[in-house]
Amino acid sequence: MGLFDRLKQGLQKTKDVLRTDLRDLFQEGQILDEDQLRQLEGRLLKTDMGVVATSAIVGKLREEYGGRTVDVDTVLETVKDTLKEQLAARNDEQEHSDVNDPLSPLNLSPAGLTVILVAGVNGVGKTTSIAKLARLLISSGRSLVLVAGDTFRAAAVEQLTMWSQRLGCEIVTRPSGTDPASVAYAGCDRALEAGVDCVIIDTAGRLQTDHNLMRELQKIHRVIGEKVPGAPHESLLVLDATTGQNGISQAKNFSEVVECTGIVLAKLDGTARGGIVVPIRQQMNLPVKYVGVGEGVDDLEPFDANWFVDVLFDDGP
């Protein structure tokens, strides 16, 4: 299955809301009036697209087609173009990504070890996303070490260890209750000793409002930088697409602590609110680097704004 098809399958629920609703709302030959625009506004907001993007789309349609006979395809193209503008407005780096290179969203160290720190609250799919990212790196010829930094939950260490065995890569673990920062340091030390390309560090799932745990995450961030100059090269926040607007609150709080460089949006296949990508990009100025489009270890795809919008409004199944 090609990238476009995989994204389309993962976005099917959101796609159904937009495609069906918009095709039903705008009938060929009708006059575009305020009632239709209000209905459109409600349907866009239903996908968690956010007020800013929704207002921009509705305003553009009102300006160009208000009171005029509607050409459905032209209206849909205007919606798509406006949405692409909203997605790209505060993220210049996304324009340089290559959807054919699965590692293009990552800031990989040009020489030496690349350190990737992964954060997120419990239940968002963080450990599985780490496994998927590791799979992408290994499939692209990169060697790596995993670090089980969630020392508060034995189950988290066991799960990541299981994934390391499946993927055939080394993992650094320590007994439950060990200082997570010391585990991160040991993981970087082992990665340097082994001469691998990358190290991915898991962290304890935590609520963004738990200040003690957030300070601990800040300590991990600092220790990594002391061991590997310039690290972490990526501080990725895993968000659950099904949580909607709460994801933005998570992103804001985590960014203050670990200077997040990007988002991994998990469980995109399980929600009709995939529009949450838009306000995250607008309000946080954080690129969505990867999206989880299924439950398999290969179901992680680089995010591209143009492809994302095209998939949402594609007429195919």
C-alpha cells in the first residue's frame, strides 16, 4: 500500500465527516448563503480543526462566493487551498520535507550520535510510537539503542524490552525506581560506546500538570545535553489524536520544559477529529513530524501538509 493510500485509510473517519458533509451541504447551482456558511463552520469545528482555520475558510468562501451560484468543485478547492495555507503559515521547515524519505522530518546529527527524547502522558501510545520510529530508523539503515527511562512502571520497561527484541536492537534498562536521568545518561553512554547512529529515550508518562515529574523531565533534558553536546537533537511529544483540544494543553506545557521540536500524532486512524493537526501547528508553531495511521509497527508515516489536506478531501474510498 502506497503512502497516500495508507494516510487515506488512517484518516478515513475524519475524511468521511468532511467529504460527506461538504458534498451534502453544497449542491450544484445553489446560492451560497449565510445559513450554509454557518453549517459549514459547525462541521469544520466538529473535526477539531479549530476556530482560526475554520474562520479563515468560512471568511474566504464568504468573500469569493457569498450570494453567488455555487460550483461545488471550485468551493472544495478553495477550502483545500485555504487549509493548506493555514497549515503552512507558521512552519517553513515543513516545506523542505520529502514524503518519500521516512527520516526527512528528523533533525539527525550530521556527525556522531543523534539523541531523540520522547515524552507524553500515559495512554497516548508513546511506547508503541517509539517502536514505530525505531523501525523506520532501522529500515533506513540506521543502528540504534533504546533507553527505557520510565523506571516508575515495570510494565513500560517490559513493553519496550519486548519491542527491542522484535526489532533486533539493544536496550538499556535499570531496576524500578532508578533515577530516570541516570538511565538516560547511561543510555547515551552505551550508545556512544557501541558507536550506533541513534538513541531513543523513553520517559515516564506523566500529566503535564504534575510539576515534580515535569522538573524531572527537565533534568533528563539537561543531563542528555551534558553527555552529548547539542542533544537532544529531537524532543518529540506524542499526542493522542482522539484527545482533541486537550492535546494543545499538553503541547504547551511540555514545550516549556523540554523545548519540543515536533509532534508524533498517534491513533489518527481511530478518530473523526483529525483536524486537531491544524490548531496544534498554528498555536504551538510545532511541526507534526509523524502520524500513526494504524496499529502495526510499520504504521507510522511522515506528515506532509499538502498530502494531509488532499487525503481529507479525496473522493475515493
